[in-house]
Amino acid sequence: MPMIQLTAPRGSLTPEGRESVQGALAGVLLRWEGAPDTPFFRAQAWSYLNELPEGTQTTAEDDAPRFLVNVTVPQGALSERRKSGMVTEVTSVVLEAAGLSEADALRVWVLIHEQADGTWGAGGSVIRFADLVALAQDAKSPKADA
């Protein structure tokens, strides 16, 4: 159930960045979660781009664009090391998509939301983290390639 949402002011991403950022962010999320690179798991990594209308994002200092990335993962899916690595890589992806440098990294906030076990459902059923782990292990096993 990994989900990643980028909120950005309209026009703050380069045309190329706007085209590629959602897929890139979904890929980053799957890598740091350690999910298998299979069609099933790629289809579960939802990525949203929420573009704000002009003039709806500012700070007390200026109106330079800021970027908010909300990441939702099952509780326990990310160790501290994985969280840190994901935040670093997500920040780089967003900066690149906006045509900004690492000097602008503080303009990207990444908020990680851990969904408590038993509080997420899909396909009409509650999905537990253990269910996802079992699916991932099955996908990685040699018999899955046969």
C-alpha cells in the first residue's frame, strides 16, 4: 500500500520533470520499502501529483515554490535507515523535477505517515503488513520465476 503524493505549485516543475516525477517517486518508494520489482507491486505504488493554483502557497518570508511530499507506508515497513535514504532520494528527485539545486533542499519537505496494521483495506478486505510481506517473499522465491 505504498502511496506517495507530491504537492507543488502549478508551473514549478519543468515540463520534463512534470512528465517523469510521479513514476520516479513511485520507484524510489518501492526501492526503499524493499518491495519486489514485479507488476503486482509496481501497480500498488500509487503516486499523485497535486498542483496548487497560482498564489496558494507562500511562506512568511517569500513566495518561492515549496514542495510537500506525503508518503504513506505500512507501519514497520521502513527502518530508520530506509526512511533517511528515502527522504534523501525523494528530495533529489523533486529538486531535479523542478530544475533546482541541492542548495534548495530545504524547500522540499517529506512527511512519512505509517499506517497502523489493520487500518488499510483494498479490494474489499483489510490488508495486514504480514500479508504484504508474504506476497513479497513469494514474489522473490525461485518458484515465482518458474
